Amino acid sequence: MPTDIEDEINDEKNLKPLDEHDIALLKTSGLGPYSINIKEAEKDVKDKPKRINDLCGIKESDTGLAAPSQWVLDEDDIAILKAYGVRSYSISIKKAEKDVKDMA
């Protein structure tokens, strides 16, 4: 009469390999109903900044300059004028005519 130990040994020798259905069942056994969607969303969130940088053409710069699409040249010109106190001068035409006549 075979014992329980002999039955277990015989069962272990006669194991069949897992098929694709069994493997899929084991992969999904600990997952919740939304876990696949959550993993996809997490992957999208992780990849989004890279895609945005690729589309915008932003490159890391050691100089700290912004991308050309973010430049505001008119405001930069005004800031330079205010910072350096650049003034425009007007010339009196009558005085210039007098100086030219005196030279002749």
C-alpha cells in the first residue's frame, strides 16, 4: 500500500509545464481591476516631459539662456535703454549751416 510520501514523489515526477494561459493567470492574480491602466498612466506621466522637450526643441544650456521661442526682444531693448541710460540727441540744422558757412 503506497504512502502519502510516495504519492507526493510520484506527483512531483509527473508535473506538466505551464502553458500560456496558466502564465497569464499567474501574472494577473495579484492585480486589481485598474492596475494595468494605472501602470500605463504612470508610464505616460514619466514620458511626457521628454516628449514635450523634444517637440519644443529645448536643450540644456550652461549659459542659462531661454529657448528662442521665449525671447521677448522688445522688452529686452527697453530694459537695455533704461539700464545704460542711452539718450538720443537732436542736432540743430541752423547751427550746422552757420558752422559750414564760417568754414567756407
